[in-house]
Amino acid sequence: MDLFEYRDGDLCCEDVRLSDLADETGTPAYVYSAGTLLRHYRAIADAFAPLDPTICFSVKSLANVHVLKLLASAGSGFDVVSGGEIARVLAAGGEMSRVVFAGVGKNDSEIEFAIASGVGMFNVESAAEFENLSRLASLGGKKVHAALRINPDVYDPATHRYTTTGKKETKFGVDIDRAGRFFETYGRDPHVELDGIHLHIGSPIYSPQPYVQAVTKAMDLAETLCEKGFQVRSLNLGGGYAADYDQGASPRAETYAEALVPLLKDKNLRVLLEPGRQISCNAGVLLTRVLYVKQGGGKKFLIVDAAMTDLLRPALYEAEHFVYPARLPDGASPPERRIAFASEGGEKVDIVGGVCETSDFLATDRVLPPMRRGDLLAVFSAGAYGFVMSSHYNSRPNAAEVLVQGDSWRVIRRRENYDDLFAAELDV
Ligand code: LLP
């Protein structure tokens, strides 16, 4: 599925040896594979081709302008949730009519910016937001398109409670039971053409079944609305298509498509998808070096130069990522890429960062070959919700980002320096 593999004992991204790359870029560094990003994008496009969908890559999962440029060149549209993300898509030269703007808390300047930039569709999440959008569209003298985000009240029990969004009790969207009334109140607005339905039931969703339930409910709603004389021209299925954090755990794009295409084919609806992690997750690794090896009680710690400020997911969701040395001990065979993989003759370690928080770990209880100061580790499946969730806590500069394509690579975000940390404080 992705283009990271061990060759002669060295982890390579496409045709680049990551230990060579790290010698030049320093660590921590995020490394993305262009070939993998494109391959994952095409897998979704091909699987859903019978619906001729608009694929809107979810910028929040991996927002680097150069990555957006790459995906735009493959035909991708974009799902954005802030003015900042709109600015990134503009900087990447994305086609704005293929941009959808979601989020429960769009502020006035973001809405004005989106209208002025020609964003294709607003995914509206409340009555109050709709009224504000209509007011701002009329002031700007422009008519805009909107889809109502509904809550179909389904959820995937496998999804972490922090990232499930399709249940009734959530701040996102509008209860499906209230959607009819919403269209009756706002469906004939002169400034906002409300002609679509949007869903996003959570992420990651490991089975097509919750989507099938949600789409079935949405199609019933669309039919009722059409009977009442409203136009429903588009259905946006959102994102959440899982990625493989642990081998074999995730369905492929075809599995979702096989379940969903029959429900949506020939329904005279424009279908939109907002995949994030299925494209970006396994297209990136985080490279980090061991600073110190330390014994603490019965535990052995590898203290590394990346931390929760670089990859927050383990601290925030107890998410697990496969972590392994980028260079194998002499004669060792490549590991199986499974979180529970135990290296033969290895030792059990916790891999932790240098931030002053006990929750600052990248992985716990992993059996790795014996590691020493200076050794390079790769944290896999880190392309999605990795760099984008970085912080400056403890005044740590953010990592570099690198894009590999074939046998060449380039830095697509330079490592931050100390001046970057407080430039905005001096600029007052
Ligand atoms: N569309 C909407 C409206 C969303 O809210 C999201 C993600 C997506 C699409 C893309 O979901 P994806 O296909 O990437 O699963 N930080 C968490 C994930 C939060 C997802 C928020 N919304 C994590 O690290 O797992």
C-alpha cells in the first residue's frame, strides 16, 4: 500500500535511504512519499469512479502547501475548516470551486474570505450559522452554495470517543430529525442556495456499515425533501475512511465503494468525499534520534528528540503507531509492520520525548533491537494528524517536513529556529 520498505537493512522511502536523508536534514523530521500520496488518492478515485465523485482531500490531516499542490495536480479538491486552510489551498493553486468549507465555528472574516475566494460549497452546521452566512453573502452581493451537515445518529464503536461525530449528542451538524424543518426555514434563501446534504460520522471508521446506515438515512431525507419541492443536488459523505495503523486492520477504498456505490449510482446526485488519513496517514513517517537510554524502576526508556509537540496522537488518544529503527542490526531481517511486533533478542522499551509531561510518549512497551544514543527511529503512519497537530509547548521549534519523489527529495518546510518561536511577540 505504501512506498516505505527496508532494503539491505535500511528503511527507504521510495528510492531514498532515510538514514542518509536524516544526516542532511537533522531530526525530528517528517518524511512524506509523493508516490504513496498519489497512489492512495487514485485508489479512492478509481474505486468510486462509477459515481464520478468530487474528492476533497481533508487539509486538516496534512496541510503542507507542497503536498496540496501535488494532490491538486492529480485533480483533488479540498475540504477546509478555517481561513488558514483556505489560504493554504490558494497558495497551492487549488481550484476553489472544488473546495468545501466545514466547521461549527466559522467566524465572519473566515466566511468573507471564503466568499471572496470563490469557495464552492459551505457545509453549514447550525441555523445561526446559516443566517450569518446569508447576511454576509448579501453584503458581499454574491450567491453561495451550501449543504446542510446532518447528524445521522450512527457511530462506529471502534472509533475513539474524541473523534466520533455522527451521534445526536455532538456539537457537529444538525439532528437528522430537524433537517426537514431547516430546509423549510432556509431552503428558499435568496443569498444562499441550500441544495446539498453533508455528513461526516467520525474517524477512523473501520467498516463500511456505518456509512451504509448514514447514507440510507440521508437518501430517505433527500427523497422527502424533493417531494416537498426542495432541490438536493449533492451528497457529501465526509471522511473517516480508515488507514492501516496496524497491518490488515483497515478496509481498502474498494470495500467502502462496493457497499456505497450501489446506494448512490444513477441517483442524479453529485457525490463528494472528504478523505484525509486514507490518503496521508501511511504516506508519512516521523524520523527521530535516540538522545539517551535510561532505566527507570523496571522500565527502560528511549528518550528521543521528537515529542508530543511533534506527534500528539499517542498522548491525546492513546493512539498506537508502529516504531522501528531506520537501520537494522547487521544480518537482521526486516520487521513485520505490526504494533505488537517483537524483535528477536530485543528489549522492551518506552519511547518518550523530552517534554515535561508524563503523557509525553510516542510508544510504550515495544520490543526493539538494543538501541544506543544517535540511533535513528521511524514512527510509521504519521502522515495524517502528525505535523499539523504540532505545538510549541516547552518552546520547542517545529520539525522539518520533507517530500520524497523517486530518488530525490526536498525540504518542504524548513525546521523552525528560535527566532520563529517569538517573532510574533517582537512584532508588536
Ligand atoms: N471531513 C470532516 C468534516 C472532518 O471533520 C474530518 C476529520 C474529515 C473529513 C477527515 O477525516 P479522515 O478521513 O482524515 O479520518 N486528530 C484525529 C482525527 C480528527 C478528525 C477530525 N475530522 C486523529 O488524529 O485521529
